[in-house]
Amino acid sequence: MSNRHLSRTVALQTLYEWDFREKKDDLAALLAANTKEFAPGMEDEGFSGKLVHSVQEHIVELDHTITEYAPEWPIDQITGVDRNVLRIGIYELLFDPDIPPKVAINESIKLAKAFGGVSSGKFVNGVLGSIFKDMQKDNHPKLTTFTE
């Protein structure tokens, strides 16, 4: 498993736990405990920390985007895993200038398939794919950085 994929896995575990506990726990403490438990000796701890804290910082925008692109699924009815995979994927897709859009989508689908339900991969792919199509249609500034 690549370091970035492992970092995303730890970030997902941390965000899932934080979300499950109604966002009351300290994210930094959860991240430290999950890194120690699931990825001792991980070389790219900074990446998972950046993901976790960036999702927390942008959570209102991320949840609004989920609601916009999955209107038939109220945010609180989406499984915790799928909800947090989408938060990570949408953050990387829209806000992280260092992550190519296709990488954000592919990594999110991998996380959804590994940790979600039977149809999680398709659900995540559908939501992120729709966002990406709109980014292309709107000439999103991030797309000028990466050739698709």
C-alpha cells in the first residue's frame, strides 16, 4: 500500500470516528491514536493530518456539495464511511491544488470499495464524477494545473 493511500485510510478512520462521536473529540488526538494503531512508522503523517484538518475546515462546503450532488440522500442518511470518503474526495477534487482530479476520484473509489458497502464504490464514483463533469463544464481553475 502506498504511503498516500495509507494516509488517506488513516484520515478516513479518523474522520469516521470524529463524525461518529458527533464531532466532539479532538481531531489531532484521534489522528495520533489512529496513526499509532493502524500505521505505525508511516512516513507521510503530514498528508493524513492535512486531509483531516482540511476536511474539518471545509466541512460546511463539503457537506453542501454532497447535498447538491446527491439530493436524494440526506447527509445524515448517507453511511458514515461513504459520507467521509466523499468529504475527502471532494476536498481533494475541489480544494487541494496538489492532487490531480482523477487521483482524487480513483483514491476515493478505492476507499469506498475497501471500507464501504456493496454499492459504495458506485455511489462515490457517481457523485465525484458529476462534480468533475461540472468542473470541466465550468472551466474550474484547478483543471488548468492538470492535463486530463
